[in-house]
Amino acid sequence: MPRTTVFVSYARSDGFWLERLQKHLAPFERQGRIKRWDDTTIRPGTEWREEIRDAIHSARVAVLLLSADFLASQFIAENELPPLLAAARHDGATILSILVKPCSYGEIDGLERLEMVNNPEQPLVDLTEGAQERVFVALANAVRELLEADPPAGVSSEPATTEHRTPVRPAGEQGRRPTPWPGATRHVVPEGLEVWGNVDEKTLGRIRTLEFMNSTGHSILQKCDLDGTLCVLKATQQPLCDLEALAVLAKGGPRPSPSGAPWRLDAMATPRAVWLHDDYVWELQSFYEGRSLAAIVEEQRKPLDGPELSMVVNGVVDVLEALAGKGLVHRDISPGNVLMLDNREEIRIVDWSFCCLASNRPEPVGTPEYMAPEQMLGEAVCASDWYSLAATCFAIANGFTIHERGPAEFARGIKNIHLVNGQFRGWPEEPFFRSLLSENPRNRQAPWRAKNELYSINRSSGKVAVSARGAPSRSPFSWLANLLRSVRQR
């Protein structure tokens, strides 16, 4: 019997959590992309023990909803766990565990080695509803990707009838999942790989995976430990990445210093190391305690403005100026990729996997709601990030994106972007953000020009013109234009 389904093991008292998982898997089931089995699918009059046994033998993915009731179930302990753990060891099945309530799962043979989809220190019952739903989103996406991926070479889709075999992945194999996936134990930094960054191959060999964080259609993130320091390990499909640009970022920082500041900019959370393996680009990233701007706006149910929004613009603009100097484009500036640290006084720009050299013109990627028109066409330039900055400011200042509502709402929304308590000194707020959202990248004002006037920084910058590499060119007479403008405003 081929392994093609996801088997859900749970205690009856945890039926609420099963129902939430079913809701998140339902769209993929309706599309025919996955096949789910749990005991609610047992038909009346059937031999239920035999049906459960067949479902376990056909499971390519198993989801365990762990709780004290789960561990107390004699039926689960005797009839479900042993064959599922054996399938994971011998037949290439994957077990995804999610801790719904605190329990002593680490004391149970076989379970202590499994990684959790969620943080074991934060079981679902302790999380807010929004945080619970995000865990289920990550779990559902992981199930979908595992079932859609081709079985690893050396692992049959049929249950094994012989002794344990070690999976082998040929270098040219396509359509498989990134490794390590939750539960995987293979080494992710084989000897002899070229590694860019300030972390050497020997140090990378000490990475220990802790927790599955998130999965999308093109990448996977895991929280890891490296010599007692939390970090993030990310794998992204190679065709989506510009390895040359990522190497530039990794070589530039973060540098081992008291502040750990990459490129001398605290907000620029670039990868610590980058390497290519198994048709994926791997990144070792720093882990930060904080929340994305998108999560903050959602949780506090009100937009950001004034000092906090000014802090965001200040940090992002510094980073965009540094990128333009190198001809680099982030390509995914959005509320989801700007973290506000727990102290609410600092930000970090994360997720650099799509960063590219403006001259390389890779395929269009990014978050559609925040992508510039030319980026949608695969023509990303430095000014594309400026558009994304304005779109991000618009979203976190209004609670909706620039294209979500009609022209009237957009006109009102652009007036709601208030920096420094409504005073954008030296530059009118509305015309500035309108220029950044121009369809033509040549009409976008270099954001550090306005920021310099806002914060009285003694630099000059001219009207932006996009060069072959997307970097801005500066007029030698820009200081005179700035002086005349200041005189007129008085």
C-alpha cells in the first residue's frame, strides 16, 4: 500500500484541536492536494481496528497532538505510536508533533527525539487565538509540502519488508523537501562545501535543530542552537535566490563585535553564513526576540504612527541607503519582514533570501501587496525597495494595503501616515510618500534625502535616477536646490 496520506493521532478530549487542524487542512483536501485520515473518517459498520491499521500503513505524514490525555491513552500507546515510529525509522514517513497542552512527552521512548512544530515552552493552550492559528498554518503547509514532494531516493512509497535503509538523495533530484525537516537527523553542512560568511564550516557542524518555525511553498525555517546561542536555519529553493548577492551580504556581516551589528547597521539582520547544498540555498540567521510589524498591528488592533512609525522609517531608510550603495535590492520589504524588538525601541529587517543585485534581473519574487510594478515584471531596481517602504508605511499606518480599497480610501490613507507626531520637518509627508509610490521608478525620491532633512543630517542627495545597477545618481547642485527649497518654505 503506497504511503500517500496524513494520519492524525489525538486523544478524544483534545477534539477541539483536531477540529482546528481539520479546518486548516480542508482547503488542500478540497483541491485534491492532500488526503487526511483521523478517526472521524471511520464509517459506521466498518472494522475500525483494521481501518486504523490500514491508515497507519498508508501514512506518509503523521501528526501527533500531544497532551497528558494523549500520553494516558492505552490505545494510542499500544496501537498507534509503535507502528508510526517504526514507519518514521524505516519507511521514510515523517512525524510532525504539536504540543497542545503541557505534558511529559520527553519521558516517553521514541517521543523524546521528535521535534515540535511549535515551541515546547509555549503549548497551544497558553497562546492567543491568533498565535494558535499561525501554528496551524505552519503545520498545514508542512503537511502539504511533504505530501506533494517526491519520496526521497532510496525510500519506497511502499511499506518496507526488509531491514532499515538509509535514504540517499542524488544531487539532481527535484521536487523534494528541504532537509533537515522536522524529525530529520542528517547533517546539513557536508564537508567540502563553500561557505560564505564569518562562521566557518567546523562551527556550522555544531548546529542543533530545536523547533520547526514556519514553511512556505519555497522555503522552511527552523529554530536552532549553535554553541548555546539561538539562531535560525533557513533553506530556500535555489532558483529563487541570487547567490552572488547573498554572498555579498554574508561577507559584510554580522561581524563578531559587542553589538553584533551587520554592515555597521543594527537594523540590517543579514545572514551570518550562506551555503549551497541539495538544490537549496541555506542561511544561518540570528534569532531576535520580537514581533513583526504585521503581528503588532494585528494584535493591538490599531495602526502605528508618530514616534514608532518614525523609528521604523529611520531604520529602514538607513538600510536602503546602504543597499543602494552596493547596487543591492532586498525585494521583500513588508510589515512581515520588519521586526520590532521586545524593547519597542529597535527594529530588524529580516528575510534576505530574495536579495539580488539589481543588474542580475532574477525572476519576480516578493510579497505581492508591497511589490513595485517593475519588480512584478522581474526588473527589480533599488527604487523598487523605496516603493515597498512606502507601501509598508501605508499598511501599518492604516491597517490595509494600498490596493485593498478604492482610490478614495487610498487618498485618505496616504494622509494618515504621520511621522514625529505629524511633523515631517523639511519635507511634506504626503508628496513624499506619493512620490515613492509612483509607477515610474525614476520619479521616486531617494528616501534618505527626505530623512536627512527630517533628522537634520548634514548630507546632500539629488533627484533619483536609476542606473544600470539601480543605484541612485546624485546631482552636484542638490545642496543648492535644498537651500532654495528651505528658503521658500520659510
